[in-house]
Amino acid sequence: MPDKADTRSQILDVAQHLVQQRGYNAVSYGDIGRHLGLRNASLHYHFPSKTDLGVALVGRYHQRLEQTLRALSTGSALQRLEQYVEAYRTVVHEDGRICLCTVLAAEDSTLPAPVRTEVRAFLDLNEHWLTEVLHQGRHQEQLSFPDSPAEAAAAVLATLEGAMILARTSGDVERFSRIARRTIDALRAT
């Protein structure tokens, strides 16, 4: 029999997959339980409410982002930006799954407040990291943009988030890569 930590992790894995495909509001404990062969009572043992599940889900996703960003701490600003975009590309899947927090951000007005707070923290971390990299890239004369690094970071993040949605709705995963490539090329100093 799996231990409690393993069951908790499996619940989070299935919930993430389903939410990335369908959205938070379209996933129930029953959906998750059917995938794992668990009853709702077992799910409620680990996550008393759907809000608890949502907070844990985004918290885990946030931690993974922090690990990814730490791994992108070396190299030039342009290299780091390209690696960041490649990391983003890996969450765009043929089956329609995209970044968990992109899906959740689209549902912001219907999410419980604690889940919204976690999603905003995730997006803030992305913007902060991008701001630093863009600032470094401007200083290294590798990147060029007309506004502040913070404004450019917000534009880059919005473009990547939107590119995921366009790739999903068109059924063309490579559409994300084409848009992302164009975005990086536009930032290159000439």
C-alpha cells in the first residue's frame, strides 16, 4: 500500500494534469479519484477542501519554478532568456495542457482568494526574474527595449502566456515556439 506522502503526490500529479487540460473549475475530486481509484474521502483526508488542493498545487508548481530559475543563474542574459523560454515551451503539450498558472490566471475571477494569491505570487516571481535578466541584458548591451526592464518583463511574460493559449487553441504546439522566438529576436540589441 502506498504511503501517505506518495498518495498526496499522486493526487497532486493527477490534479495538475487535469487542471492544465480543463481548468480549475472543470475538475472535481471525483475526476481525480477516478484516475487514482480513490474515494472522495481519501482525497479529503489529504486536502480537506478544493481550495487546500489548489493552494498545494500552485505552491508545488511555484517551488519547481524556483528550482528552474536557480538552474538558469549562469550565462549571459540572452542565454538565460533563451533557456527560460525553452523551459516555458516544455509545458505546452499536444494534449492541450499548458502552464498550470496560465490556466488558473484565466480563471482568476472565479478562483478562491488563497489560490489567486498563490497564482499571483507565481507570476510575480516570473516578472521579477525577467526584470533582472532584462536589466542585465541591457547593461551587457545584448538586449534592447524602449521602456524600463520591469515594463519589458511584463510584456515578455504576457506574450509567453498568450502564446501558450494561442498554441493550445490552434492545436499547434510549435506556434508557441515561433512567437517566443520572435519575442527574443525583437529584444536583441542590434
